[in-house]
Amino acid sequence: MHSSKTPVRIARIIARLGVGGSERYVCSLAANLNPEKFRSWLICGRVGGDERQCSEFIDEAGIEPIYVDQLRRGLGPHDVSAAMRIRRLLGEIKPQIVETHTAKAGALGRTTAYLHGMMQHERPRIVHTFHGHVFNGYFRKPVTRAFVLIERQLARLTDMIVTVSPSVRRELVEEYRIADADKVRVVSLGLDFNWLDDLAAHRGWLRAKLAANDSTVIFGTIGRLAKVKNTELVIRAFARVVREERLDARLVIIGDGELVGALRALARDLSVDHLVLFCGWVLDRARIFSDLDVTCLSSFNEGSPVCLIESLAAGIPVVATEVGGVADVVCGRTDGELVESNNESAFAAAMSRMARAKRRIAAERRATVRAGYSVSRLVHNVESLYDELLANDRHPLADGRSRVQTAQS
């Protein structure tokens, strides 16, 4: 275990600071780790033109990211420039731990940290966190197979791999064989739930915006409007419920992305555009969940869905596809309904049942969710992992002969 009075230096690298769970995760760590034991630097790229920068989360955390403009989507010469910039930063920071998040930052960050350490005859402990994975719902099979092979090689450079749910860990170890089980740990997300105190103050704003009465059922879906989220399924299932059951309902789509135009067109084609509201990004969680009756998630793949965790904490039941780490968050009939991926009729039937049940999540269950996904629990788990890493003497460089020398400030 690290015994020096000097704080452990941690370089945390993520591809971009959008509005997802991975960004919330790194901001929480940067803001809440014990400053007497750990000092953090957050290195990141810029969001794309169709994404939203989570400046609110950055401000809440009180952190100043170091931006690497060359760290962005797609392969190209900019990756070489990004790696060189990251290497220079690591040389300045001299971290004892390099922690990477998301696939692109994980590939560049781990490779650069490893090679830099070899040249310096010392290297930091390297940790990579899978907030999900890109092996399902993102690419064609040949590309996916290539990514699996790449991640297996990167895992050999990595001292510890972290996943945000047991299901993702099981997939990485058993299905895709990315790394041995003893190298892969689970650390669930940690979220701030103080916004729950403001729910009552915002109640009614969304119904007023929708011209809906108290008996109108409001479904909501939250997230990027991207292929992997399969928001089309929610719109089609909603249209089926309204058409076949004459249900007085509205659908609120909170988020934005490259598919917003296509999804608006789909709502028009299904003749439900007057019942569907595209809100864009709303980051105030109290406003998001103040009037929802059912939260829907239709993704092809998920790590640990923040919107479902927050929905349950707010007392709102869910309908979701049973993919990735969703079943680790949602407890079957207790919290709502889980259906198979991309099954429109099953999703519509589940939406109908939840709408007619008109129930809320029990107070005891809400408290369990808040405790299980608290920031304090996240920080405790991660600090314990750091202590374990720094206490481990088995830390070879590529030639198998050198041992790490802890980098001091």
C-alpha cells in the first residue's frame, strides 16, 4: 500500500466529456477522492459536432480538464498527434496510476503509457474501465472481431480492468475472453441524488408543456439519439400502444444526436408526431423525472444505464431491453419489465401493462438504489482498488525483467 505522505498522482484519460455515465463517473472521482491520498488530472478530447459538452458536470465537480484536441472519433493521423500529446502530459504529470475510460482513450492512453514507461524504465499502474463495450450493436461482425482482438492485446498491457456491472464483466471474461477473471473487477456507478429533493418543486411543468392532464400517461426515454440506443423501437412501440389501445399517452424524448431528424420523420410517418415531444438535452434530473410515469430504454447494448438508476431512485418504473448490464440494475417485476432486444410487440405490450398499472417504486427499493449507487460507495471502492494496485509488486515491463519504480512528484 502507498505509504508516502505525497498524494498518489493519477492521470485519468477519457475520449470526451459528453453527458453519459462514463463522464459522470470520472467527474465524480475527480471531485470526491480523498485529496490527502490522491491527486487527479483529467485528460480528454473534445465532443463532436452532434454531441453536447457536459460543462455543468465539470463545473459541479470543480475540475479543469486538460483538453487534447487531437483525441477524437475515427482513425487517422490525428491519433498519432494525440498519442504524442498524451505522452508529453504523462511526462509532466509523472503519474503512478493511469486510468483510461472509453475505447478510443483506452487504446491510445494504455499504449502510450506503456511505451512511455518502457523508455523511462518505469511505468505507472494501468487501469482501464469498461462502461460497456463496443462488441455488440455498434459495428459489423468483421470490425467487431478486430476490436475484440485489439482489446485482448491491450488487456495484456493493463494491470487491472474495471467494469461497471457484473454482466459486462461476465461478457468480457467468458464470452469475449478479453482478460482472465482475476484481472477484471466490478465497480458500480456512483451518482449524486440530491436532486431528488427538488422533484416536487418541478412537478407539473412537463404536463403543462404537453397540454396533458393528470390521467395522461407520460413515457420518457433519455439518452443519445444514436444507432446503439435504438430509440426507433420506443417510437414504434408507443405508436402501436396508442393505435391499438386508444391510450391517452405522450412520449417525451430527452437527448439529441445524429438520428434526431430521422426519428422526427418516423414519428410523422407513424402519425404520432403530435404526441411525441423532442426535448433535446435536459440535464436537470429533477425536471426530467418530475412528471414521467414510465421510463423506457430500448438500447441494443448498455453498460450500466444511468437513466434507469435515476428513474428507480425517483420512484418511476421502467420498461427496458434486457441487454448488457440492464438486468443488474432492474429487478424484473419489482422495478418494471424487461423484454428481449428489438422486439416491438413485446416492448409495446410491456409499455401498455406499465401504463395501466399506474404504480410507483416502493420507498424501500428507492432507498436501496440510492445506497447502492452512491458517490461515497464509488469512492470507497475505487480507493481500495488503487491501494491494491500500489501494493502489488508484480508489475513487469514488456521485457519481463524490469520492476516498476513508483514515480514521485
